[in-house]
Amino acid sequence: MMSSLHRGDSLRTSMIVLIVLAGAQRMVGLVRNVVFCDMLESEQLGRWSLSFNFLLLAAPLVVFGIPGSFGRYVEKYRQQGQLRAFMRRTVTVSGALTLITAIALIAFPQPIAWLLFGDPQQWHLVWWLAGTLSAVLMFNVVVELLTAMRLIRIVSLLQMVSSFGFAIIGVAMLYFTAMGEQAVIISYGVGSLIAAIVGALVLARFWRGLPKHERQLGQRDLWAQLMPFATWMWISNFIGNMFEAADQFMLKHFSNVDPVTADSMVGQYYSSRVVPLLLVSLAFMLGGSLLPHLIKDWEAGRRELVHQRLNQAVKLLSVTFTFGAAMVLLAAPLVFTWALRGKYDAGLAVLPGTLVYCLWYSMGAIANKYLLCAENTRIGSVAFGAGLVSNVALNFLLAPILGLVGVVIATAVANAIMLLLIYYLGWINGMRWDRGLIFTSLLPLALCLGGWQALAVAILACFVAYREGWLLDNSEQTQLTDGIQSMIQRGRTALGMSLPAST
């Protein structure tokens, strides 16, 4: 009999566990980032933001996208009885590439410091980044493997361990030392390392349960199949991460101000993205958990189910995130004025814009899963590439003139272009989007009206869309109603309130 560890979690279980634990993790992250904003000066916060962007870019880049391919191929090699060889070889290569990168960062810190911070005197930060990057890469490999195995409960717990470790260690170091942004970099690495070690212990148990004798897997056969997909995942991740980070680097290097002022502007921008980026990270977690189930349906030939699940995921994400973002706008003045004592008023001013484009980016991340199922990652990279080019070009024009506001406008337009291209490229490759997608894609624009106005518009629009069938079709409405009734009945049963059977 297959153990629960090898069987994996069902999609429903995955989503419930993910929502509960991710919600708790996001609350921890929100409090942590607010505390960081309060305890750091804006220029220190800016340097941490640039450091985090480097980690975001470098993590998939240095390992050539190999861990990013786990979600596509772990199930395939497990069914073929070759998973042990697949894991051993891919993890070994990823570890070797990580070691080479860490040595290079330690050996050449000043050129990297100039590239990241525009100041070679910040070379000491690069040494700390070398160790943190190694820990982050180890954590990423473990999480990607466990996610591909559909062990979402364990992945969610590891994310929680990492988030708690980062928060507790980071706040303690900022309180008891004067290390500033260095303390945040170190604590991020330590939190990732602790979670990676815990996850590695789980993988060791999984490893012992694999068959000792597997079908032979040739080196050439493995890498010939894996590397084309991994390479395009590598390119796609690089373009996507550059797309996400380019605005801050453009603000740093092209705002026509001195380095300290530029760091301060980046810090203000970071404060406006604290909550929006939490939404983005939640969307990526949802997408990562959804992908193995989509792959399973795809390999089984259930293409219609793939279309249905993706349409539902994108639409429901847009609606729920828009309502959540409206609540954020209502609470934001209290946080920025009271908790942060007005230090980041410029960040508060551009918060609606950052929420809008982060919601579009989140929707694009989910919609792009169709191209991963179809193994057309190189086509998906076209959308992010077009968004990146638009982002850089518009930031180059607007950042020197409008400063932070120009950066937000440029990034929002670039995200809209990216989202439209992902829809179009999915459609020409066989994805059938429904009409509700147009409505849900425009819904985040209501956030530009302000908190209460956005909430009212979203409620009214969703009511009309539900009645007219734009948001959910008849089958989806039936599924939603049945699901709610089932949840109510289970709740009544748990409380001993179930209705007596009729006689």
C-alpha cells in the first residue's frame, strides 16, 4: 500500500491547508515588514530591498532553472520508476552550481556592490549575500521537490518555519545590534536554512521509501529531456524576476539623484509594496500547488478539466484579491500614519497603483500555468519579455520626470501588457478562456478610486456579473453552491446540529 507521504495531498486538501497556513504566514510577514520599516531608515530599507531583488534574481539564475523543472518531471519519473536517479543527479548539479556562485561572490564583492547598490563601498553586504543565497537555494530545492510530490501541508509548514525564523531573528538582531540592513540579510538566510534542514529530513524519509532497484536512467536521456524545459524555465524565471525588480533598479540608477536619496526612494517604494507583494507571493504559492494537479490531469488527457480549473483559479483570485486590496486601502492610513509615524508618506501615496499592478502580475502568474502544462515555457517567456522591455522603456522615460509616481505608472502599464499577452498566447495554444476573464481582469482598476469606493464598485460589479453569468457559468455556480452547502452541513454535524433523518 502506498504511504500518505508518497501518495501526496488531494487538490482540495492542498488548497485548504495552503489558505490556512499561508494566511497565518502572511500575517507574520506583514507584521515583520512593518516592524522592519519602523526600525530601519528609508535608505537602509532601500538597500535591503535591492538585496532581496538580487536574491530573487540570482536564485533561479545560478542553477539554470533545474529546480523549477521539478513540478513538471517528478511525477513523470516517479511513474517510470526512475525518481531516485532523477533526484540524485539534479540535486547534485544544483549544489555544485550554488557553491561556484558563492565562491565568485566572495572573490569579487566590489563589482557586484557597484551593480547592486551603485556604491562599491557596500562590498561587505555582498559577502553576507553569498551565504544567504546559498541557504535560499537549498530551501528552494527542497520546497520545489516537496511541492512536485504534492506534499502541500509540509511545504506550507516549511514556509511558516522560514517566515517565523526570519521575523524573530531579524527583529531581535535589529533591536540588539546596530547592523541595520545586514541584520535583515542574515536573518533571511538563517530562516531559510532552518526550514531547508527540516524539509531535507522529510525528503530523507521519502528517499528511504523509494524502490532500491529502479529502471536505468541514462545521463544523456535525462539531460536531453530536462534541459530544454529547464532552460526555458530559466529564461522565463529570469525575465519574470527582472520584470518584477527592474523598476527598483531603474529608480536607483536613473532617478538623477545622489545614491543616498535614491536608496531612500527605493525604501519608500518598498513600503508601498509590503502588502501587494504578500498577495503576489500567495498567488505564486497557489499556482505552485495547483500546477502538479494540472500536470496530472494533463498527462491523463483531461484537458477540459485543466481549462476549467485555470479559469476558476484566475477569476476567483482576481475577485478575492480585489476585495482584500480594498480592505488594505482602508487600513493603510492607520498603518502608515500611526505605526510608521509618517516616515513613508510617499509610499502611501502610490499604494493604490502598486496594488493594481501586483494583482495583474498575480493573475498572469496563474494563467501562465497553462503554457507550463503544454511545455511551451519559451512562448510564455515572450509575454514577460515584452512586459520587461515595456517596463524598462517606460521607467527610463518617466522615472527622471515623475520619480516614484512615474515608476508605478510605468510598471502598471507593463503588467497590463504582460497579462494580455499571456491570455493571447494561451488562447492560440489551445486554452479556452471564458468571458468572465475580461471582467475580472478589469476589476482591480476599481482600487484607483480609493478604499470605500473600490469596495462598493467591486460588490456591485460582482453581484451583476454573478447574476448575468460573467463571473461563474451555470456549472461553476452549482459547484460553488454545493460546496457551501456541504461545508455548512459538515459544520452543523461537527457541532451536533445535524438534522434528524426523515421517517
